[in-house]
Amino acid sequence: MRTLSPSTLSPEAVGLTRSEYDEIVRRLGRDPTPLELQLFGVMWSEHCGYKHSKLTLQSLPSSAPHLLQGPGENAGVIDIGDGWAVAFKMESHNHPSAVDPYNGAATGIGGIIRDILSMGARPIALVDSLRFGPLTDPKSRRIATGIVAGIAAYGNCVGVPTVAGEILCDPGYRDNPLVNVACLGLLRHNRIARSRAAGPGNPVLYAGARTGRDGIGGAAFASEELHEASEHEDRASVQIGDPLAGKLLIEATLEALGTGDVVALQDMGAAGLTCATSEMSARGGVGMIIDLDRVPLRETSMRADEIFRSESQERMLLVVRSGSENRISSIFRRWGLQAAVIGYVTADRELRVEYRDSPVVSLPPYALAEAPAYRPAACEPPELAEQWIMPDVLPTVDPGSALMSLLRGSDVAAKRAVFEQYDHMVQIRTVVPPGGAGAAVLRIHESPPKAVAITVDGNGRLCALDPYRGAKLAVAEAAANLACVGAESLGATDCLNFGNPEDPEVFWTFRQAVMGITDACRALQIPVVGGNVSFYNESPEGLVPPTPVVAMVGLVRDVAQIATQSFKTEGDVVVLLGSSAPDLAASYFLELIHGLSRGRPTDVDLTTHASILAAVREAIVSGLVRSAHDCSDGGIAVALAESAIAGRVGVAVTLPYDHRAEVALFGEAPSRVVVSVSPDRLPDLQILAANHGGIELVVLGRIGGSRLSIAGPDARPMIDLSIEEMSDAYESLREVFS
Amino acid sequence: MRFGVVIFPGSNCDHDCIHVLRNVLAQDVVELWHGDSLLDDVDCVVLPGGFAYGDYLRAGAVAATSPIMPSVKSFAASGKPVLGICNGFQVLLEAGLLPGAMLRNQSLQFRCRQVLMSVESTKTPFTWNLREGQILQMPVAHGEGNYFAPKDLLDDIERQVVFRYAEDANPNGSARFIAGVCNKAGNVVGLMPHPERASEAILGSTDGRLIFEAVIEYVTSRSRVPALPRSRAEALR
């Protein structure tokens, strides 16, 4: 066994710099002990300390009238009216999933669920945003199927439905997949729990599963690039999940919170006890004394540093009112979990840890919990603008076969083969299931007729070409997805996946993306209630595409007034709302059909966007339209095909665009929504559009038959395909995932 | 009437069943804790879906040995109605209250989707007022729902088949498309699809309600369900 002594432990050995070591000495007024230095190493890692990102993240808008808890807690909480609120947050679990796809993804689910639980909310939904290498590549296929299986194994057992998500593939994610998972929870206003420890003398209660040697150093491992041997060397840094314990922890914790005797709580995630004890005491401005001998262990002979840093899953730390510890403990034991008083809150703002009757740590909690913040150098990648130049001519392609290829392409194709592996209905809230629309809708039967909608969006292809515009587009699309089911956006949470922030080009890209989210969320008045930054997404093959992912939650006031993307009724008129001109720059068509990642993404006009979304929402809520679908990857042709496939009915349309066929069909532009309306309500829709600042409305055609026929303005047919053949292409992921 | 919904550690459709029985169908519901042994004077026991004890070892295997199960067995022996949904069905199989066993789905994957199934027997308290051949739509969500029994036993229990997946809709490879079976007396029924997920129009189907309404009417009107005809094997014996 390696022993710790100052001579064997340099700051570099725990991932810190010399100047950070000096800062530790300044804060403590002495040299840290080797164990303390290890704690600083993990708490000041990028993963826990956000040291390269927190100054940049300050620009994100984080206030709104209905916000009950913004960033700074385990999750944000937003009012949905009538005494109810929702808590939500997104986190990444990229590095563990690269090393051990199944367990890495599974524990990612467990971790975000406990963040929501820490706010006192019952977790009611999961959404995941996944990035893999091309699914034709053997390694990517293995990683992708492993990750999906891990999400299914944990999510299904823990009883929280996986209701929405996205899967996008790019060679850049081959060795470093992305697993971003958001969880949504439901709670009463007056039951928000927080993590601020308080009340000197109050017991600190450990609850949940036992502590083992798994996941030690996980946070530190997430804060460096993956290297060739990562898959073998870092496996011990990956935690192993136990979804049954996760489920029991949900029930027991909610029951414990119901007693009113829980003063504060936090889950033990990254950096385990170290993080929970230091953050809870720092936030409360108090201290704690912790006796490691009282921690329930899975194996004997664990060292103090192992116990204190272990990232074993399914554990919570609670501060409870003095005198209630036995009652609270018995709740956890009744659910078959461990419960032990491991220490007390103290008034003196000192975190003291003892092991075998000797003090092993004694320091102010803020010193650990508040990592230094840096403003790294930023530099625009010089070759970025070159990539905006579009090729003068593109080889001609047959539009019909191009559409078939797009429908088959992994980014567009139906995710049915994936979401059918997830229980997306448990808790009987799922009114719009995955695949039904761009957002899932969950009814809140505790407060009828309300429902909430949730969606997730991000696009590395666009952000690689222009991180500012790409991130803005991600926010715009998430908001469009919510509007298309009839929901008002309430708030967002983001997961920012980038490479090494100490590389100025990476940091510039990160900063641009944060600016994009900031500007878009400000313009659309959507607070960002919290989120996660994942840096060091690099492998020897290179950087992952810069990937900011936005999960957005919306409110549906009446669950009876929603829309889905499927065409419903033969004879209905198909209408396009929005007039932005389609463009092949940075489009999925250009990438998939021509193998080109080129062109500058559009700078979405957020004023126009907001008025179109407001019109769509009003049209849905007033029962005017029977379907709504925004035009995204693959342009209007894919949007029409998806609505037709979902409705199992044909449609014949004429596009208003004067562009070349492939631009008109597959060109992308934000703020375009395809809706269907019964012919007698068309005039009402026209009035509604006029009342929303004169939104352009074009009648495209009618629903009917069993084919998708798209013609150009001169009535020249461009596409004529049967719904059956398109459906078949659209289900291409069956071959990968089932 | 009064339903008892058993809560095992890891049950995750317990609240869903309680919601439907209490809020949609306005019935009395008591929660039956797996560690207790009393059934609290209920008229019908429901074993809900989920992953009791994490389904560690085998689906339903640990739950089948929990303290409440002897009471469930004597309740069943007294002829009162017992319904096992999904994981509850697996528990009833493991407890020996129903014949056969569950294998992993043929796909080796969990499947969550809407299915159509037909009512095959109306000689149970949960189907007595339905039509034979009536098609019901409700979702399945399971990884081990591939019903298995050897050919002899399948022949033997043919009349105990209560539900069968509609043609082309077998989600798991079940022998003879079996979606649900009952015991010889007909009062214990297990099915893989989730009636509680199909009991409100907003969720896409109300066919699941028919199963709960059948047993409510059976109990409250003290209807008599025609006895299951003896199986071929019994007749030969």
C-alpha cells in the first residue's frame, strides 16, 4: 500500500499547480497535511471547483419572477403555480462513460436523480443528450449500445421515466462520447430542501448505501484528458451503481423530509464526503466535526483518505434537528438502508475530521469548498472563418434519395429502438411520449389540468463552425420544441462540453458559447437555473466538437390543449409559419450528403423567433392547429416527412422558395414551424398570425393519401415518396440498437 | 371496496396503481408493506410492477419469499382476487401461485411500448364481464416477460390463459403469445401489460380500467364467476 508523506505528495500529484499550493498555504496559514492536500486536489479539480468556468458563467441570466431557487444549490427550482414547483438540472458523465459505458451512464443517471432529490423533489422524468462516434464504427457501436443499456438498467429500475432525449453522431466523439442527463422533479413550494448546514449541535447523518473503494478520485479523473490507457487504468475511478438502493433512497429521503426535522441535505456525488461536508458547512457558515470510524463501510481496512474521498453511489448527507436522529435513522433503516450519525455541526467554522481517535483534517470549510477562479487566455481559432466559405458548386443529387438518406441518418432517424428500451411511462404522467414531439409532456395529476414539457437540444456541428451562433440556436430550438407542444418556457439548465480550457482556442470557444446562451436566454426571458461544465473532453484523436447542450422546461396550463408533430386529419391544410430563408450553410444535408462541415450557421433573430413561438403557442392553446413541428436538421422536407410518418398519412405540398431544389428542401433556418389546421379554421390562424406582428404564413398544401409529394413554386415535382418507404428508412436505428 | 397494494422495496408502479384505484375509480386503498404479514381486511390484493428487491437474483425471486407472501397465499387460497401486474406477475410465478416462468425477452432488451392483447378467458374476477376475444390496448414495460412453460404444461393450462398478445404484437417472445394467466381456480391473475397505465384517456387508452372495474363489480355485487372448466389433463385424471 502506498503511504502518504509530504515527500511523496507534490501539488502536481493531486492535479494542482504550485501557485494553487501557495494559495492553500495562504488560506490555512500553514502547509496542508498530505491528506488535506488530497482533499484540495479533488475539491479544486475542475469538476468540483469550476475554476476555469465560474467567472464566465456569471453572465448567464439567472433571475425570473417565478424562480424559487437559482444556481448555487443542487438544482434550480421554479414555480408552476398553485403551490407546486419543479426542480431540474443537467449533468454530464462523459469520462466514466468513455471508460465503462454501461456503468458510467448508469451512475450518471443516479447522480442527477440525487441532485433533484436533494432539493426535496420527487424525480419525475429524465432526459438524455448523447453523442457518439459514427454508429458504423465498431468502437462507437460498442460504446453507444453500452451507454443505452446502462441508462435503461438504472433508469428503469429506479422508477423514473426517460421521456425525451437526443442522439447525434460525429467522428469527434468516437473516443470521448458525451452523456448529458437532466432530471426533473416535482415538489410543493413550502417543501424546498437546501444544503446549508445550520444549528450547532445538530447531528450529521449519513444515509444510504455503504462506502466502498469505488470511484476514488473520480472527480480528478474527470478533470483531465482521456489518454490511451484510460480504459484500463481509470476503471477504478468509475463508480458502480445500485439502482435499487437509488430507488430506496428516493423513498426514504422524501419520507425523512416529510418529518420537517431535516435541516439540510446534499447527495454525496463527486468527491463524496469531502464535498458534502465542506460545501454544506461552507454554505451555512458553520463547521462540522466528523468521525470517519462511524461511516458504514463495505470493507474494513479502508484508509481515512479513501473513506473521505470515496464516490460510492446512493449516499446522502443530512443535518437533522437534534433529538430527531433516531427517528430519521429508523426511516432509512426501514427502507433497508444504512443510517449513522457521523458527526455534529459546530459553530466555529472549522471542518474537523477524526479517524481512529486522531484528528486527520482541520481546516475552514470555505477554504476547500471555494476553489480559486481563473480567467484563462482566449484566442479565436484562426481557421474558423475559412470554414464559413461555402463551395461554389455542389454535385447534383436526387432530392428523393437525399431525403431517404437524411431520414436514415442517425441525427434525424427515429430513436424508437432506443427509447423503447427505457421505461418512459412509469409514474403515469407521460402524455406526449418520446418521438411524439420535440418535447415530452408530463401531466401533473397533483395539480390538474397542468402539465410540464421538457426538451433537450445541442448541436456540435453548428458550434464547431460558430460557437456563439450555434449555442444561440440550441436555445432557440429548445424553446421552439416547447412552443410546438403548446408550452411556455420556464427555465433552462445547460451542460457545456468542451476540451481543455487551458488551451486558449478551447476557452474562446467556450466563452462564445456561454455568450450565445446568455444572449438567447436573455432575449427569450428564460433563466438558466444551473448546470454543469465538462472540460477536458479530449482523447489522443483530438477534441470533441464544442457541445453546449440546453435542457429546457416549460409549463402547459391545460394538458388538454397541446399539440404533437403528427399530421392528424385528411383534408387539413398544412401551413408554414415564419419566413426565414433556408440555407445550406452548416446544414445536416451538407454534412451527410456531401460530407462537408462548412458554412456559417445563421444568427437567429430572437425577436422574430419569440413572436413566432408566441403565435404557435397561442394557436395550439386556442385549439386552432392540430399539429406543430419546427424545421430543424434536414430542413422543411424532413419536418414534413416526420409529421407524415408520425401521422401515417400522406401530404402534398408546394414550397414557396425560389431557391434551388436542395436549398428549398433541406436548407436550414430557425423560426419556421409547420402546422396543420382544418380548412374552416384557416382564416382564424391567418388573423392570429397577423396579430402577432404580421408573421408570414404560407399555405403549403393538404394532408391526404399515402405519399409525401413536394413541389417547387413552378409546380415542378421534387419529391414523391410513399410513407411506407420513408417510415422504413426512418427506423434505421433498429439495426443498431435492437 | 378495499384494495391492498403490496409495496416491496423497489416496487415502482405502486403509486400509479394507488392513483388509479383511489383517484380514478374512487376505491379504498391500503398500502401493504412487504415486511408485514397482515392483509388488513382487503377485498383484493394487487402486486404492482417495478423491480422488487431490484430483481436481483431473478425477477420476483426475492420478493416471493418476503414476510407478506404467506398471507397473500392464504388470501389466494380462500378464493379472493389477487392481481399481479408485470413485476407482480413475476412475483406470483416465483411464489408458485401461477404456473410457468419468465425468461428474458427474446430481444434480450427491456421493451416499453403499447401492445394489443385479446381477452382469452372471462372466467376470472378481472375479466368476467368482458368478451372473449375483446381486444385491449395497454403498454408493456419489462425486460423479463417472455412467458415459458413446457409444451405439456402449456397444453394443460390452455384454459388458464387470460390474455394473449395480438398477432404481430408479441413484444417478448412469449410462448403462445401469452400475456397473462390465472391459477386453476381463476382468482389469481398475472399479466405483463400495465392496466394502470391505460386507465385515463389522457394517457392514450382506458382499456386497463375494464380490468379494475371488473373486479370492483365482482366484489361489490358479489357476482359469481363461472368456474374454469377442468383442463384436459384434469379430465383425464
